[in-house]
Amino acid sequence: MARYPEVKPTNCVPHEAVKPMKNSVAPRLGQSRCEIVEMLYKDLGIKTNSGLNIDNMMQFCVAALSHHAGEVRDGSERIIKALYKEDRQAVKDYLPADDDKTRKITLYRQLFEYFDKVDGKPSKADVRKKRSDEETKKQAEIEALQKQLQSLKDMASGKQPVDENLLKADKNKKKNEPPKKSKIINKKPTADDDDTSVYNMDNICIFCGERNESFTEEGLDLHYWKHCPMLKRCTNCKQVVEIATYTDHLLNECEAKNNYSKCNRCTEAIPKSEYDQHVSEKSCNAAKSSSNHCPLCHQNVSSGEDGWKNHLMGKDGCKQNPRRLLSLNKNPSTGGTSKNKPKATGKNKKTPR
């Protein structure tokens, strides 16, 4: 009837159809009215002289949203979702504020999540789920790492090991001492203070020397697990090992050690399935007794611990070490190495597992 040439110019049908209904209206009648308004909107739209606009349709829909029958509310919800694509802000002006209190109501939560989807934003439920998944994943990584990592021993000064418990006890003693009644002097740090700070291992990685306030016990575990350029995860057992001792790990410690054999030419651990071909080709880079041999890029590098650090962390270092770039980005001015790095003797430094 609304399309009849005699009726359409008067807009009487749309005007009557969008009059707000009372909550006492019978469910079937309320559902029918929502369906009529929905069909009129699809046929006439909200163009000029159609008799329908955002205001009168939203007034109708808001009243229908409070109806006790679910089928009436569903019909109103469909109309609101369609109108939102026409004028987003005008539709929101007729609805309660989008906050946590409103989103506790299922009907409004569904509407606002649909609005977020139309706007190209992740819904708050998706954000919460993503955050929860990330926290669960991070916690799982930390727990797995804590099971594998062994406790790190105290650092040594180079001549004798430092008793870190003694340092902590000394700090506690000074902390508990009553303040002396004397003139306060701004004391400059002395050489002894610097030495003490070198051995404070609370926020420093003993492998790459990076110092970071986030290096708590869990922070260091995560650093070893993902970022330290001197370490890598074994491709077989997933333990964290030093790159410098990776070949020895594959041959003697790894749970898959029976799958590897040592090449006498390059001294690397070669999978037994490839060993015969590797030896017969003689194309590997021969190791030198006076140099370190990198198991990642297969190059001979300078001997000693400094040689490993320059190769694995330096600007022109190992191209096959993906963690090297992370180290360079953190310390661009130092070529990826940290100043005032503590040195650990071979006896007192233990690789995390």
C-alpha cells in the first residue's frame, strides 16, 4: 500500500508504522510491526520525502528494544544495525553510553560489538581474549624456561669469585643502621663503588653484558629464551645453549646426540644422514686450531671469549645469527656490545638450559 501512487506522497503509512509501541503490545503484533518497518526501510530508505528518517526510526527501535519478547527485540536490533551504516553517530546518540556498565547487558553488548566490527575495530571481547592469550602464552614460556634454566653462579672478578650473599648482607646491614648525626655530603662514586656495581648481577646478562631494569629473574629468563645474541635454542631439544658450545652440545649433551657425528675437517656436528656426503665432498670450511669456528655461519673467527662476542654481537658479525640485529638495534653506538660488561670465568659461568 505504501507504494501506491495515491498513497506514497502522503507518507501516512511510514508515519503510522514508526510510532513507538508500548511494552504491553502482544509479542506477535510487536514482531509484525518491526517487520513492517524493516520492509518499509528497505523499499523507501531514509531519503527526503520517504516519511522515514533516523529520528523517527530510532525512537521506534529504542522503544522496541525494551519489549519483553525476544523476537521483538531481535527485529529492532536488525533495524538499528542497518541504520548504523547510514549514520553512525546519530544512531549512537539514541543509545546508552558505550561503557563497561552498559556492555554488561547482553543486548547492548551485541550491538556495540557489531558497531566495532563495522568501524573496523576489534571488539572489547576480542581484545580481552587476545590479551589473555598473550599472558597465558608468556606465562607458559616463562614456566617452561624456568624448568630448563639452571641457577646462575656468582660472578668472579677474574681472580677470585665474588660472594654475592656477602654483598647483599652488607647492603642489609647498612640499611638497618641508624642514621648518624653528621653533615650530609654529596659523595661522588668511587672506584670501589664501581667495582661493587659490576658484581651486582640483579639486572645484567652475564653472557652478552646487557644491563636492563626489566632483567628481574623472570625478565632474564625471557631474555635468555628469546633475545640474548650469545645464546640459541637447540633445534632438537629446545634447550637454551651458548652458541660457542653448540657443537659440543649436539655431540655430547642433546637428547638427539646419537643422530650426529663430528666432521674432523670443520669440527662441526653433522647429521648422520648427511655425514657421508658431507665428508666426501670436502667442501666445508676447515677449522683452525688458533681460531673459534662458528656453527651458524661456518666461518673461523678470532679466538677467545672476545672473539665470540665480536662475531655474534658486532656490526660486521655473524650473518646467520638473527639475535645479533636485536642487539645492534639496542646498542647502535657500541656496535651491539655493552660497556662495562662483567666477565665470567669458564668455571663459574653456566649456560641456561
